[in-house]
Amino acid sequence: MSTKKTFYTELCYVIGLVLLAFSAAIMKAADLGVSMVVAPPYLLHLKLSEYLPFFSYGMAAYTFQALLLIAMIIVLRRFKLSYLFSFVSAVIYGFLLDGFGLIVDLIPMTALPVRIVFFMLGALICALAISFMFHTYVSPEVYELFVMEISDKFGFEMHRVKLFYDYISCAVSVIMSFAFFGMWHFEGVKLGTIIYSLVNGYIIAMFSKFFEKHFEFKDALKLRNFFK
């Protein structure tokens, strides 16, 4: 008889989305480098907000994900209605990100030890959030959807695809930083980003193994077919 506790997949979506936005806000405030996945939209925000002050980090996040979604559809040569809900998730994430940003910015983070602690906390929460998103059928943000759909299409292990995607995002972010702010100017992409890009996939895998060992994931609602 199974001793695993039940964890509902819909709850994974809610928790994962909230934690993703919270972790991004914390890592931004720590100023040791944001996650490599959100670094491109963060750099887009920094550059465009110079000319468009209203262009927030959250707006940049769902704008970038819209472009990523289009690229994914072209690569996969297929479209699903659920892909549109993935963009809805991106918009919700964007609003949450801006909201958490206002709160986190109230925390004084001038001392380096404090910034390091908050960066590490944000990095762990980010990995935890992504693991939650990998255990839901509800269309996640485009970041996670891209990894899941590529894995499914080509039969690759999801965590390996995630690791490769992280490396590519990190490289793209470095190029964007140089292009926007000058050669050898690392804005948003810093030492923390590089270190996290090397370990993020492994941390997500560890969280996922823990979840799958102790929990049985079930649907509370009969909506899975809608998201296929």
C-alpha cells in the first residue's frame, strides 16, 4: 500500500507561479545577478525603460515570453490552444513580479553578506518553483512550457533540456548585456548568474526526486484534457 501523500497538480501550478515571481524579485534586489532564464527580459527592461519609464520588469517578462512562444511554435511546427493559456500565465507572473518587487525593494540590502543570503534564498526558491511547475498539467509560463514541449517532441530528458536551456539563456544574456551597455559590462548577468546556471538543473532534479518519493500527484479538477 502506498504511503505517499496526495498533492494536487493544480496546487503545484499556483504555488509554482507565485514562488517564481517571488524568487525573481528577491534575486533582482540582491543585485548579484538574476536567474539566467529571466536575465534576457530583465536586460530588455533595463534598456527600454531608459526610453519608456513605464516598461516594468514584469512587462518585459511577458513580452519576452510572447516572443519565445512564437519561436517555440515555429520550431515545433504545431500549435495548441493551451499555448495561449501559457501566455496568460506569463502575464499573471508579470503582475506578481512587479508586486513582489515593490515589497522586496523595501528590504535594505546594502551589506554584501545580506545580499548573498538573499540571492541563495531566491535561487533555491526558483528551483523549487520550477519543480512544482513540472508537476502540473496547467500550462505554465512559456519558460517552462518551452522545456516541456521540446522534451516531449524530441524525447529528451526534461532536466537535461532545462540545463541546456539555462546555458543558452546565460550566453544570450551576456551578449545582450554587452550589446546594450558596452563590452565587458555585466548588467544583470553577474557571478551569481553564472554559478546558478551551472547548478540550477541539478537542484531542480533533487527537488523533483524528493517530491516523487514522498507525494503522489493527482488532479483535483477534470481539466487536463483542456490543456492537451
